Amino acid sequence: MTRNPQARILLTLLYLRYILNSMNVSLGFSQLKDPTLAANEAIGQAIIGLRNTPATLAFIFTSIEFAHPLVLRAVNNLLGEIPILGCSSFGIMTNQGVFKHGFAILLLSLSQQTFFNVAAVKDMDKKSPLLSGKELGDKLLFGFKNVPRSLSIILSDKLITSGTHLIDGLQGSLGKSFPLIGASASDNFENHKTYQYLNKEILTESCSGILFGGKFNFGFGIKHGWKALGKMRYVTSSSGNVIKEINGLAAVKLYEDYFAKNTLDLAKELRRISIYYPLGVYLPGEKEYLLRNIISIKDDGSLITQGDIPQNSKIRLMISTEESRLAATVAACEDAKRNLGTGKIKFLIVFDSAARFSILGRQNDMELCVIKEVFGENTPLIGIFTNGEQAPLKSINYLGRTYFHNQSINILAIGEQ
Amino acid sequence: MTPFAFFCIGLLFAIAILGISLLNKVQRLKELGDKVTALNFSLEEMDEQAKLIIRTDMELNKAHEELDKKISGLDTLQKLSREISTTLEEKQIFKKINNQYVEELGFEKSLAFLWKTLEREFHLYLYLGYSQDESLKIKAAINANKDYFLDLIKSGSTASSEFIPEGTLSKNKINQLFLVHSFIICPVLAQEGDQGFIFVGTQNVETSVTKGDQEFISILANQIGQTLDNARLFEKTWRSQQELEIKVEERTRQLTGALEEVKKISKRKSDFISSVSHEIRTPLTSIKGYAAILLASKLGALPEEIRSRLEKINRHSDELVHMVNDLLDISRIESGKVEIKKETLSLRIIVEKIADLFSEQLKTKNISFSSNLPEDCREILADRSQIERVFINLVGNALKFTPQNGKIDISANCANKIIQIDVKDTGFGIPQDAQESIFEEFFRVDNTINQEVKGTGLGLTLVKHIIEAHQGKIWVKSKVGEGSTFSFTLNAA
């Protein structure tokens, strides 16, 4: 330690500058049964981890039983007035593992040169998804007049099946090639309800988001690992997320043919069939097909998918193996890492499809192990299991168009500039 | 050849070439068409193969899922079983079942009820995945339909959303009652005490209950039943033990009180004896002194009749002094006033001394005296004067009660640093019923021999006290007409 007072002041100033210009991240997680106690425990861990630097933003991911106003009140009491963004999910992922119950918080102390804004659009059931997306985009842009924008993260309700239109609306406001990363929250198949957290509010049937700008470095990767099988077919008639005809026949015929089952039997096993063998939409120039889950079968033989399939799309039935899915996880991680460049990774946000979680069954922490292998054991990580993921496809080329994905793993790596 | 002819020939030639070329193209088109047909056929074939692959893959996935579920279920059951089986309190058994276990078994809701015969209603022991209000409402509904559930318990059969036994509520009714889409209800059959049932369910419309699920829940219910039996047995045993402990404690308190009372009385008795003995000894000494003076004719010659009376007074006074001394010794030992000064003593020397002491009487009654003292039993750790009194008393008694030409034998044997000494005679023997009381104060066997042989009834009491003061034991084995053996133990030196 130097004894020169001037040097000491200079050192302190340099340290302060370093603190103010660098990003600090801390993670907290609790599985205590009492939701308020769990929130207290997790926040306590995160605050200690920040080592006296002031928190400027919090991401909160919880299992459904923690979605209670009292919990958010406890969070606000402990964290003060800092912006909060998050949602409920039927599973949480942190460095510690994969959990069906728990409260996870990621506290960020962002540099003064990083700008952000959080917002939400409520009651989406009463609005068109396109307009909702536009409204959210406009709200997020508030105060960003002369600030370069970098990335937007959005968290939407599970019940919003028109994810494609929501993205279109957001892109209408933020720009067609602006990178959007996001997810639709998943529930525990019980009450068919998901919750979004924004500051002091618990919302349903809404979409909340954050827009980052200024000094902000990120990289992302999205992959699924499903491979095309069988003949290519054409969507000869469709409307939004309803495929009416494939190759001029009722859409359900495709599945009836492949699985040798009638519509009734198909409907009974639809969830399993849909997650193991989704439809793949061919996108020229892309290595992977865009996946679409089948949500239900209509009486006229139309298939309702999670996300739109435009008319004249070339589609194929998709199949995967554990190996191909895990290879996709590795590829998504490597894309995110490469995309981030040389900047030091500060933390990861993972949006992993709930379908992938179901398929992994007992070994549901396999993907987490793969992620930790690529990014290192101690890189802070927080994630949820989702019912649809949003991300641009051409992640390497940066400004790719954002799509609504199914059954994919979406990895967002945030790093220092 | 005219130019026209040349032209015609050229035209014909060109037509022929064109025709040949056309024919070639048609041929190639036909070949390409065949190739396209073949490719389409291959594509169709590959599509058919793709269908087969998908169907096989689906079967494999199903099998994999089922296997995965079974492994997970078995793992969960093993963990649960370990947790439950170590529980010995009825309510704690159900507390060991938590959300995580139920979820690992593929369900998110669980309830457990036990039928209380006295109250004639089902009591709720576990609720998972329900709020308290919901669980209480379900409890009320179950008690309203208790007969169905009692029948289910009685029949011992499992009900599930896939199979409902006859006479039970309908699937829809159960779904409504428990607020689920799929369920399993399995009786908890304990051998003794209250029986009940465990319920697991899910609201997930995509979950269907399999045979494997039913088996798992059935195993869990059996495990709970067995653990309930164990817990109840433990409770019963524990209660009996508690009752027994209370009784033992009560009895111990009573005995301690009685012992204290006995000690007080004993002390009072010892004090009394000590005091009385002292009081008696002083006048006795005077009586004896005066009798001695008179007998010595220091006050003049005495007529024979007076002399003989005085001699009697003197003899009886001696006996009385002897008795008083014994009583005083007993009282001193009892109250711990006598200090036992242990030293290494030669058993052989003591026995020789005793033989020497009684040699005159032995000779008079023609009683043979022998001793058998092995090499390793020759040294004892004892107070010399006290232990000599023991030998004097025991050999003296043997001499008194052994008729002419009899035998007295002293033998010893040693084990674990304890020496057992036996004084054996060929006397009249002691009746069985008197053997237990022989060491009591003033006890004398009620028979003709004792009427002839004089004694105070204090000798053996004193011997017992001395041996016990040496941390030894004394006992007697005797048969009337054959003789007695008095045995006692002392520490070897």
C-alpha cells in the first residue's frame, strides 16, 4: 500500500471508475417451502455476492407457487426501487442444478454506460398480438432517443400462441433485424396459468421485456437438434398457426400416415408425438429447420401449431436422438460464445424448451452439464423451461431475423465490452 | 442431277438426321422419365421406410420413457422406504412423504387418511399439492362418502383412473372430489389398529396412470402399513416399559423407605444393645468380682452348698459376659465402629492355632481334626483377631455338635484371587428349614441337641458380620444326621 495521499486518492478514483464501468453479477437461489423466506434467502445470497456494489437490475425466475404478491413485496422491500423483470416457470435452472421448485434471482450491477428500460404490455387476451408487440416495443424505446440499442429480452405468457405476430409487432417498433431474445413461460400443467414479473407487479396474459443499449456486449445461440425425415411436403392451405392442408390433403393425414393411427388415437398421444416428432419448416439458407409443435387437432383435420406456418411452406416431419439434441446444445453454446467475441462472459440466461426437459426425463440436468462444460463451472447461469423461444436464426451474422421457435435451447451470454 | 434433285436429296437427308436426332431425344426423354419414375418410386419407398423408422422410434421412446419412469419410481420408493422404515411415530411416517417424492413418482398431489374407529371418521394425515382449505373440503367429502372408502379398504383393492372396482365411486366423481384428472387410491392395511388409504393424483390431462404406477403406489402403501404396525408395536412396548418403569420406581421408593426405616430401627437396636450391654457389664463385673472374692475364701471359709451356688453364679456371669461381648461386637461391626485391619495371614498357622486351642476337647470327644490347604490357598488378606474369632466360632460349633468319634475337616480352594474355606463336620446336621435363619441373631435350632448344648445364638451372627466386613460371603450346606459344611470366602493375599 502506498503512503502517498495523492496516490491513494488516485487509486481510489481508479477503483471507483472500474466499479462504475464494470458489470457485477450475483446469483441467489432457494428451495425453502415458505415463499417469503425463500425470497429472503435467495436475495440475501445475491446481495452478499455483489460485494457492496449497488444492484441496478434484477432478473427473477420462480416456480409457480412463488408467484404471490407477498413474495414480490418482500423482494421490493429487500432490493429497494430497482427494476425487476422475470416470470414463473415449471422448472428453474441455475449453476446448482435443475429444480422443479424454487426461487432464483440474478442481481446485476451494470456499468453507468449501459442503458436499459423495462416495460410490459398487459391483457394481451383483449388485444391483437401484433398490436401488443408494437405497444411493448414503443414502451421499451422510451428514453432511448439518442442511445444505440443492443438487445431486447422478452418474457411472454404461455397462452399466447401467436408468438410470431407478437414478434412482428415488436419488430415493427424496434426494427426488422433488431435482435430479440425471449421465451414463453411454461406452467406445471396444473392451472394453465403463467405469471410475469415487472417491478412490483405480478401479471398474467401479458408480455414483459427489457431493452438494453449503450455499452453492452452479448452473444447468443439457438439450436434444437432435430433432423428431417421422409418426403418434403407443402403446406397448401394455412392461416396463422392453423395448417389446413398439406399436399392438398387434410393436414392431420400426414401424422395419420406416419404413425398408422386414426385421429382419435393421435389426439390421445398428441403431446408425446408432438414433442418427439414436430414439424420442421424449411428455411432457405438455414442449417436447421424451424420447428413447430402440434397443440391440437381440429375436427376438420387441421393442425394447430405453436407458432405460424405460412402457406406454401416446405415442411417435413422431424426426428431426433439424445445425441443430436445434446450436440445442438453444444452448438448453441458455441454460437453464443463465438458471437460474444473476446469479451469476458459475465453471465448466461438460458431459455430451454420444456419439451426437451420432458424428453430428458430422469436425466434432466444433462443439458446443464453440457452448458457448464462449455462455459465453465462457475459462470453465473440462470434459466427457465419454456413453451416457445424467440431468437434470430443467423446468430453468427448478428443481424438475422428473429423467429418464434419450438423445442429449442436458447442461450444468451452477456459479457463485458 | 438438277439442283432441285440435289435440294430434295439434301432435304431428305436433313429430315432423316432430324428424325434420328428426334428419335434419340424421345429415347432419352423416355429414359429420363423412367429414371424420374424410379426416383419417385425410391422416394416413396424411402418415405415408407421413414414411416417404419418413426413408428419404431416411437415404440422405443415409449419403452425408454416407461423404463425411465420405473427406474425413477424404484429409486424414489427405495429412498422413501428408507426414510419411512426408520420412523417409529405414526404421524411422523406421513411427514416423511414430501412433494419431491410424489413428483418423482409422477404425481403432484397426495393425501393420506386413516379411519378412526372411535370417532367413526377418516382423519387426514397428509396433504401435498393442496391448500389447507382444499384438503379440509376433501376430508369432509370423504367422510360424507365414507362407506365407499371403507369398502375399498375392506376389499384391499386399488382404485385408479384406469380401473375402478365395483361398488366404488365413479371415476368422474373421484376426479371431482379430489380435483384431479388421473389418480390412484390404495388401501393402507395395517395388521393392528386403524387402517386407511393413500391417494396420489395429477391434474395433468396428458398423464395416464399405468400398471407400473399402480404397483409403485401399492408398494408404498404396503410399506406405510408395515411401518404403522412397527410404530404401533413400538408405542405399545414403550408404554408398557414406561408403566413398568413407573412401577419399579414406586416399588424402589417404597423399598428405599423401608430400608431406611430398617436401618433406623437397626441403629436404634444397636444403640440399645450397646447401651444395655455396657450397663449390664458394669454390675456383672461387680457380681463376678464379689463372687470371686467369696470363692477365694477371703471372707472366710464357705460351706459347700454356698460354694457350689457361688460357682454357678460365677459360671453364669461368665456366660453373660461372653454374650454381652458378642452383642457389643455385633453392634460395633454393624455400626462400622470396628476397623478391619487387613494383613497377609497364613491360613495354615491360623488352622494350627485353632487345632491347638481345641486340642483338649477334640481329644476328650475323640474327634479327628484334619486340614487340606493347597499351596496356592495358604495366604489370606484379613484382620487377624477377627478372622481367628470366625474359626473359633465355626470349629467350636462343629465340636459342640459333633458326637464322639466324629470328624472335623478344614479345607480350602482358590479361584480368581478368592479363597473359599470349608469347615466340615460329621455332626447332627441342621434341618433344611433352619438353614436360612441360622445366621440370624439369637436363632437356635429347635431340637433336643440344642437343649443340651448351651449357646447364645449370637456366634454365627457375629461370624457373618465379620465375613461381610471382609467383603466375603458365608453359607451352609447341611443334612440332618450327616453333618454340616460352613463355607466362607476371603480375598487371597
